[in-house]
Amino acid sequence: MTITAPWDDLVAAALLGTERRTPPVAPRPGQDASAALLDAAAFSTVRRRAGLRPAAARPAPSPAPEDPRPPLPPAARNRLAMLLAGRSAGGGGRRSAPDLAELLPQWLTMANQRGYRAPDALLPALLDAARARTDLRPEALALGGPRVLWLARLNPEWKFALRGGGTGRAATTAEAAGSAGAPGSAGAATPGPATTVDSPAGTAAGSPAGAGVGAAPAAPDAPAVPADVQRQWEEGLFAERVSLLTAVRHRDPELGLALLGGTWSMERAEDRLMFLDSLRDDLSPSDEPFLEQALADRSRNVRATAAELLSALPGSALASRMAERSRACVSLTDGVIAIDAPAECDSGMERDGVVAKPPSGRGERAWWFGQLVEATPLECWSAWFGGRGAAEIVALPVADGWQADLQAAWCRAAVRQRNVEWSRALLGAPSEPPAASPLPGSPLAPTAPPSPGAPAGAQPAAPSWRDPAKLLSALPLAERAQWVADFIAAHGLSDAFRLLGVCAVPWAEPLGRAVVDALDIARDAGSYPWSFSGVMGLAERCLDPDQADRLEVLTAIPDEPADGSPGAGSYWSEAFQRLVGTLRLRAAMRRELEPPDTAAVSPVP
């Protein structure tokens, strides 16, 4: 009995079911209709495959590039496989097991800082993890190095790795460094200002031809770009070009600028913006001519970024022009600062990056004035105000309700110029009440008048003029940690979450002790434990792993106060068990990444 039938009929019967459609084949004696359908499908599949004509083989992909970095130690390799698989660390009970998804980012950071490369067999899983979580991409691509980009070209699902997003930390991979001729161990991520060893934290067109039109800054005495670097720059994918530019700039800023200037006028506007933004890390006065010409770019975003970078150079011509405009707006009479904001935003101001149209709720003059002040070198204010220091100037009264706008602009200038003295003065003492932004009309709503020139009914700007988290980022790490520790001791944890995010990891001893003490106080007071889940999760990633043994005593179930939350003691116990378990796991991860011979792997500077 034949079991052949048209393939489409077999598929239709299988989709609908043999009870709803009679199979196009007759069953053998003793065989039911479902088995007959499966036999017919198997037979037809073999026949269809056997009848295919051989096709020309696809060309084999080019060999994967070499990655000279050392491999992971065996224990660390197994740990990475476990973290990528998301398996439990073992030994944990309800809500007490470490969260492996939160440990993977800092494991990648530690591995990159030690200069390792990812195992070839784990590159697909690493790309899948980075595809699912954008926060993993910079570190994952850095660990994968040149081979992860080679592999990403073979699978459309990994095309994110070939785009510009998330490749900044991969700029020092072996491929980029090799293209630039940079010596040393490549591919390791460079930690940011608040990071230490245990820190938490479609294919784009590569050729610049035919892209948007903009100014073409190029210094007449620019250094000659080596031919191999020029070829990589002109032929590479966008992610590779960003990586190459970052690597070259880090090694030779003027050579990197010459590389970018050679094709600037042919780049697309969005690419020019990202290339310009990559100049931040190694910004120097020699970049000023390039940035000055970029102020004439057709793209508003490119012009704004160029102006921001120039204002971060206190000796630039743009900073001087902004200082002249600010000087015309302020005066000091009898110890009181008076403000006469600009009456219009002329073409010169717009060329220097001043945005003419204010956001909703802001007055035009206050908006323009704030942009002038934030681009003015902070050293000018001492000269204008009789040699006073930053703390004295910040304490001066400001007439006619302009204080919030003036000090908000000073805050932005202090952050942009990384000025420690002004950041310290604007922060004030950690014991001062934190700035709050209650709802309008509430008893805690601010009573300061709105900004001059603001529309009727606009709310005052006083509560938001100071952003402690941003100001803290300009302070030295030790001072930053001490300030936040004193803030927590004075105000508790409710307003400290953003402040903790800018502190070096692992937290220094005074800060870690302040956080644990505040959690312990909240536990003893019978507070709602779930109100501190965010801080507890941050502590798992940021506390020094060496503190695990000292925190063991907090894992006991405490006596619950009469007015406390029911069941809070048990929750606190489980939360501290998870904290201690996570700290011990982080300590184990750190040990596993240490090479058997410390001379075998040179730490990345």
C-alpha cells in the first residue's frame, strides 16, 4: 500500500488533526490514522531531501582574527559559563540566593580590567546575553574582542555588535589597538572615575561616502595618517570606526583628530555627532580649532555638542565669548548680585550653542542667561567679585529672585568643568536638608518666586537647582564617599540612592559602614523592609566583599517591635542572608580571576 501523498495535503492534515481531516493516506492493518500520517510524512521528507540537486557551496568565511590576550583561568571560565546560563549559585533558600543576573556585569568588568579574552566556545552565549541586555554590551564586546565582531557578521540577530551603540568600552580591543599600532594588552576596559577592580556596573554603513554635509575642520599641519589606519577608517563598519578613532585618540590625540577631519564633510549627521562625542575623554586645547569650525555644522545637535566641548576648555575662545556676555549681565553692588539677563538671543549666541527656544515653563531671558553662565569659566567669577572664593560667592544674596537660576547654572558649569572647589561650595554640608520637589500646593511646596520671565503659574525652580549626585561626581573619590556617608548618617537612606550610584565600588569603609548601620537601624525600628530593597540590592553589588563575615550577625531573625511591620524580622533576616551570600560569591569570583602567575597577565593601567 502506497504511503505517498502531496506534501501540502500532509501538512494540512497534521495542522488540523486527524479527527478533523482524514489523512490523504490509508493506514495499514492495525495502524491508526495518526501513525499513518506520521509514516507518510517521514517517507515524503526523505524523498524530498534525496531529490534535491546539489547546489554550489557557499564561500567559507574568512578566518577569525587572532586575539593575543590571555585566556581565562579554568575556574573563571566555568564561572562565566554559569553566569551566562543563569544557573543558581547553589545553597540559597527563598530570596537568599545571589542574583546571578546582577553579578554578570561586574564579573565582565573585572575580567576586562585584568586583560582577559572570552573563550571562543562562549562567544555565542555572550552575544545572546548582550543582545538581551543593553547594559552588558560595552563590557561583553570588550571581553569578546575582535572575534566577537567577526562572529556577529555571521548572524543577523547579533548585528547590534556592529553598530555604534555600546562599543565605546570595546575601543581598546585587540583589533582596534592593532589597527592603531598601540602596544600592550588590548581589549581591556578602562575603568571610569568611580570604578575600581570590583565595579558593578542592522549593520551600519561603514564607508563615509555620500553622507551628510557639514563643516570640514582640518588643521594644515595635521600629522600624516598611516596607510593601514586610513584603510581601516575608510573601509570599516561604523562600530569598528568608532573603536579605531577612540584607540588612536587615546594614543595620539592629534593623529585621531586628523583621521576624523579627513572625512568629516562626508559623514552623516548622526555619525558626526557620535564621532564628536568620542572626543570627550581625551579633550585638549589642541582640539579647539576643530571644534570651532564644527560650530558652523548644519546639524543642531553637532553644533550643541561642539559648543559644550569648547566650554569645557576654560581657555577656549568660546569660553571667553561666553564670559563677556555673562559679565554684561551681572553686577555686584553692596554685596548683592544683580542680574540683567539678555533681552534677545542673537545669531552669535546661537552659533556658540545657545538654544533660542526655551522649554515649556521657562522664561526666555532666564533660559538664555543660564546657558551663558554654564559656559563661562568659573575662575572668572572670582575676578569679577573682588577675589572672593567659590564658597563666598555662592553665599552672596541674589536680587529679584534670580538665585535659583544663577546657582543652577553654576552647578552645571562645575560639573562640566570638573571644578572641585565650586562643586564643594555648591554641595554645602552633608547635614543640610536634602533638596525636595514636593507636589505644588502641598505643605512642603517651595515658596520661592518663579524664575523671572517665566509664564504665569509656573512653579519655582528653587527645589531643583542643586543636583548633589552630579556635583559629587567632580569630587575626589575619598571625599565623595565621606560626604555620602555623612549624608546617610544625618538623613538616612531615603534620599541617598542616587548619591550611592556615583561612589567608587567597592564602597570605602566609612560609606559601607554608614549604609549597613542605616539598614540595621531601619530593621530595629520595625520599618517596612521592602522600602529598602533597592538599597539592599545596591549593597549586594557595591559593598566590599571582605565585609561578609562582619555582617553574619545580621542574618539572625530579630525580635519584632510591637509597632513594627508583621513578618518584617523574617524578611530582614533573609535579605541579610542574601547580602552575605552575594558578598562571598563576589569574593570567590575575584579570586578565580587571579592568574596562577601574577606576571602572566599585566593589569590594564
